[in-house]
Amino acid sequence: MKQLLTMLVALLTAVALQAQTADRLVTQNDEEEGKKVVAYVTSWTTIMPDPMVMTHINYAFGGVGDDHRSVYADNLGRLQQIVKLKEKNPRLKVLLSVGGWGRGGFSPMAADADCRRAFAQACRTFCEQQGLDGIDIDWEFPGDNSSGETSPRSEKQNYTLLMRDLREALGEDLLLTMASSSDPSRYDFRSCMQYLDFVNVMTYDMAGPPNHHSALYRGGTVGNGYLVADESISRHLQAGIPAKQLVMGLAFYGNSGRGEQISLQEIKWKLGSGDYVDHWDDVAKVPYLTTKDGSFAYGYDNQQSLTIKCQYILDRGLAGGMYWEYGNDDRLGTERKTVYNCLLAPDDAKLSIEEAALKQKPTAGRHLFDLSGRLVANPLPRRVYISGGGKAVKGI
């Protein structure tokens, strides 16, 4: 009798979760056709983000408590400042991103049913206390020991169970998202997606020198690593993530492949020094720097490559774009404005970017140009063009 009762409770729980998933997908479809722009904002920077240029902020980072049953946030005072940004933009969602590279505690917590449930409930309580809109899980990576945490190969199942317990604790009023490796094989997405609102794919740091770390396509003048963004997105779709729940990662930094990340502003300073040469890879659709003797120095993204990637997001019907991280933009806000203009802004509400990524003729403001600088007489719907000295706009 007891076994029958247990089976009945499990069945009712599964039915309830399926109903909740259906309700969540209906809500997503109703809200859709605005794209998502997810900005990672870090605890160790002091810049306050403009809350009007994104839809979601993932505050980096929180962690699993030493007791494997609790959650905490780094620099709680800064998190509280970030939450206050919702007063300026009531539509903004702020989530605590739990994890990050080298952050342990996930594996023992996820392997123990009592700890999982306690951790999930602690996440719920933390969100309520801090006025958060949900939890983003950035476990790098289940079944992979590269970040320093011992993690068995069987971790996929525990990861799925963690998603289930988090969804049960968070309910339908709080968001549950995750940061996925560029390689989706670490997760069982066909089981996980019923619990998740959307997935942020880290389509960067996919290689080191002399390869570009965030190439969109394979080939070109810069070598490629084990994956490029197009391949990563295609694999995630094949793994069972609906396009409307898939958010593509965008890099707001340059990567030397030696564990060093530099901001777009620092890249501009390096170019200004005369010691580096800027290049464009027209196959991979990304820029990169070399030293004057031609040695690869940094792969990075700029206004042009981000515009192309945003067009890719539109073309493939993805949920939107995510970037790491807000503080790595230049002083003009070139990268965040580009992503906002391409994915969120109505055509009459674009943000100006004082420095153009492409050099235009003085008459450029009266015309539309494609990304190669050619005049476009008949713009296509939902395409991204250059106008007004470099501002990204969509075709009518």
C-alpha cells in the first residue's frame, strides 16, 4: 500500500510539472516576440549598468554553501544596487548566477537528494529576500574536472535532478535558467528542458591562439578550435532545446588564450599604441589583433561581428543574445548599444554609437549599407544594416 501511495504521489508530481511547463511555454509564446538580451554583471566591477539596454541581468556570482544546503552571493551590497535598477526599468529581470569557473560545491550537493532539495529551497528564500526574479545555474561543468571540482562522469542525471528540484522550489513565478558549455553533450537537455525557462550558451572561449575563441563560422584566415558558434548552436538545437528557449553567447572581451581577458577599450588602446594590427576574418566573421610581425595576439568581437551575430540570432529564430560581461565594453558603450539596437530597439529608438565600426561616406546617414559597406537599394525585412555613420538598424 505504501509503495502504491509513493507511486501515486510521483505520478501526480510529474503531471503537475508537465502542466506547469505547458503554462510556462504559453507565457513565453505570449511574450515572445521581443528578444532577450541577457547581460552578465559581475560582483567585482563597480560600473552600474544601464538597465534600459537589456532584458535580464545575471549577477555573477553566487555559490553553493559549504554545508551543500545553502546559497550565497558575492558582494551582497552590489547585488542590492543592481536589484534597485528595476525601479528604472520595471520590466528588467535580475537573477543570481550561481557558479562560475572554478566554483565548487555542485557535485556533492547534486548527488544528495536532501541537499538538493534544501539548496533549491534556499534559492527560493534568497530570491524572495533580495527581490530577485530567479536563479541562473553556471556549473562549469558537470562530468568535467577541468575547473577543479571532482565531478563523476555520471553527473548528467544529477544535473537533471537538480533542475527538477529547483523548478519545484522556485515555482512558476521565478525564472530558472542555465549557462551551457558550448558542447551540449555534458547535459541531458531532452530531460532538462521541461524545468528550464531558457538556456544561455557560452559560445566563446572555444579555442586559444592561433585560433579565434568566438568565431561564428569555421574557416578563414584565423584557425578554429573544437567548435565555432554556428556548430555549437546547431548541436544545442539537435540536443533538444527549442530555438525559442536558446540564447546565444556574445563575447564582450578579447582573449589571448593565456587566461587573459581584455576589454574592448583596452583593445582600442593597444591599437592606438601602434604595436598591434587589426584584421577582419571574413569567413569566421570576427576581428583579431596581431603584433606588427604578424603573430596572433587577441581574438575579440566588435560592432561589426556582434551585428552579424545578432543577425544570425534573428535568422535562426533564437530567443536572443547573452553577453559576458557588461564591464568589458568600451567607454562609448559600443558593444551593449550594438546588441540593444539589433535585438531590442524599435527603429525610431536606436542608441547612437559615436565611433562607427565601418567608415562611411558623409552621405551615409541618408542611405542603408550592408555589412561590407555596399549601398543597399532594397533592404530586406528583419535584416541588419548600417546607417548614420555606423549605427546598426533593421531593414523595414
